[in-house]
Amino acid sequence: MRVAIIPGDGIGPEVISEAVRAIEAVSADLEMEEAEMGLGAFQRTGSYLPDKTLELLRDVPAALFGAITSPLTYDPAYRSPLLRIRKEFDLYANIRPVRRWHGDLGLVDLDVIIVRENTEGMYTGAERDVAGGVVTERLVTARACERLVDRAVRLSHEQGRRRVTCVHKSNVLRRSDGLFRKVFYERTEGSGIEANDMLVDAAAAALISKPRELDVLVTLNLYGDILSDEAAALAGGLGFAPSVNMGDELALFEPTHGSAPDIAGRGVANPTAAILSAAMMLRHLGKAKEASKLEAAVETTLSLGHRTRDAGGRLGTREFMASYLEVLGTL
Ligand code: NAI
Ligand code: MG
């Protein structure tokens, strides 16, 4: 099976090379083909998203991506290659499992999956001036809601999750969020998954005050963006937050964090989010056993007290990986 590996900029290559080592330790039959994207790619090739990378992505079911650095100076011609990929491949669901991987990390005992709409909502980019201000168009379509909810239901079945909660603001946005809520109940009925709904402000509070009542959250673009950062911070920080941008043809797996220029090149980045993203990729490719091994090794390594600096420890990336791979070898 062939997959794309896109390290990107900053700490992207540092964490992705470690995730590749973890994959190689559990699965020998993946053909991992490297491709370029981001600021470094632009400096080397003149393109943020070289055609070769796009061609590879058309040929593979999955890609593991690190992070990219946005241009440092304002460039009116710049289009984020990540947004381009999301659009071109119609990666309509952004899925972020957020879990506290050890009791002394983070603040709250969370274990949720946030399924966020990734193509419309507040992120249409359509803004126009009107007298005295600016209007932003916010789009909610039945089709986007349907496939999003269907994806959340499928994921819940695959992962043995019990309940899906629709997170919205239909008390104010009666028609748009009302449509989302209506579609949600239509599509979850008879699915065998318990369905309920919550206002987004209540959900933001519930992540802190009653986290164990939340299981799978399905929500619109802006709400999901904010709630997933909140959840990641509550559960231990960006170093432990994996994600996938999911379409029907391609799934792009990536740690939630960016390229972290403040620590790039210093060998201190936490590779866990990249490893957990790799585990999600393996599960997506039908390698559930291998994926569970990568995750179990994260749990054990942390329980043995091995920590990178962002998690309150002293280990550099390589030292942490040495412990991680040793644990992985025993599973
Ligand atoms: P960031 O996520 O790169 O960093 C935020 C803070 O968290 C920094 O202090 C960083 O050192 C720390 N951090 C992040 N990942 C870490 C890890 N694995 N281990 C240890 N510490 C970690 O976000 P920031 O600083 O806002 O953005 C930096 C660059 O990344 C910008 O150019 C931004 O546009 C880009 N970015 C790219 C994303 C992507 O490629 N998907 C997502 C977010 C930001
Ligand atoms: Mg964000």
C-alpha cells in the first residue's frame, strides 16, 4: 500500500521522521513516498504546493503531513496549500480525537472525538463592505450537514462510541444551525447511536465541568475550530493532539500543531501528536492492530515518566523516541 509523507516546514520534518520510524516498527508493507509542500518547498521549487505533490495525492488513499510555515511577509498571491488541498480533494470532515494520555497531563479527564465541518460555515471567506461595516457570509448546506453527520455516525460505530452530540447555536441562528440540527436528528435516527444536542456555549463549559458526559461531538466549522483547541489544551496540549482531514478519496492525517518556529531545529519537539496521527492513518488503512500498538506505546512511555519539555519533562525528541521505540518493541 502506497501513502504520501509530507514533512513540511519547521518541526514538521522533525516529528514526521519519528512518526515514520514508529510506523516502520509495526508495519513493513507500507510504501511511504515523500513529497514537498510549504515555505521550504516554495524556496526550493517556486511553488508552495508542487504539481508532483498534487499528483501523488491523487494516487494515494492517505497522507501523513507535518506542518507548514505561513509566509513571513504579506503576499497577496499566497493561497494556503493546505486550504487548496482541502478544497481540491473535498476533505469535508476534520476529525480530532482528544484524549488525556496520562493522569498528570492537562487539566481534565477527556476522551472525546470532535468531528468538524471543514468546507463551509464561517470559513467561506466571503466578506463584503457595507455602509459602516463588513458582512461575512456564513453558509450551511443540507448536503454538507448530511455527509458530516453520516461520517460521525460511521466513526462512532467503527470506534465503539456510544453517543453523538450535535453542537450548534440554533437558539440564535434559527435557520442555518436549525437546519444542521434537523439533519442531525434525521440522519442519526435508527443508527443505533444515542443522539443528543447542545448549544455551543454550553458545550465549551461542559468540556471542563462534565467532560465524561461527552463522547463524539459533531459540529460546524467555527465551533469545531474553537472547541478542538480548547479540548486539546485541557487534555495536555498541542504535543498530544492528532487529526485527520477526511474526504471520500483522500484522508490527510496531521498533528494539530503548526511548524513551531520558536523551537524548530532544537531537537525538543514532542513527536507524540505526529505518532498518534500515524496511528489514525494505520487504522484508516485497515491496520487496527498496528494502530493500537502505536497508541499503547504512547500510554506506557508516558506512564514510565518519559516526557518531552512541553509535557513537563526534560527529554529531547530523540531521547523520548528511544524510550518510545523500546516500549514499542516489547508490545
Ligand atoms: P504552533 O502550533 O506552531 O506553536 C504554538 C506553540 O506550541 C509554540 O510555542 C510551539 O513551540 C509549541 N508547540 C507546538 N507543537 C509542539 C510540539 N510538537 N512539541 C513541543 N511544542 C510544540 O503555532 P504558531 O506558533 O501559532 O504557528 C507557527 C507557524 O505554524 C505559523 O507559520 C502558522 O501559520 C503555522 N501553522 C501551521 C499549521 C499547519 O500546518 N496545519 C497549523 C497551525 C499553525
Ligand atoms: Mg485552529
